[in-house]
Amino acid sequence: MSDKAMFDEWMARIRREICATCPLRQEGGPPCPRNDPLCALELRPDEVIEMVRSDLDHPFPEAVYVALYRLQEPGPVS
């Protein structure tokens, strides 16, 4: 399997199992716009997938959430 095919497979699984239930998902998404909301999956998909693939401590959904949390863009401070 090519790297592109593997990437596409992982993205499809994340979008199907994680993005579909995201409370911030935009109408018509996924995918959501790259900058609204600031989602690590849209901004840094290669890093998310690499972190999920290398996470041996968590089941798939939790590994995705951990990766997204670690890679999230900082928001405004109130």
C-alpha cells in the first residue's frame, strides 16, 4: 500500500469515527475549513496520523483525541 493510500485510509477512518461526532463540526463537514475551527486534523493531518499510529497506549478513538489535544492551536486568553 502506498503512503498516499495509507494516509487516505487513516483520514477516512478518523473522519468517519471522530469528525462525524465532533461538536465543532461545520455544516457539510468533515472536512471543516482549515481555519474555522482551528482543528489540528485540518492544520496538521500528517502529524495527527503519525501520533495515532505510534500510540500503543490508547485505543483508536482515544489516540486520536490525545493527538488532537497535543497539537491544538492555542486559543485566545480571556
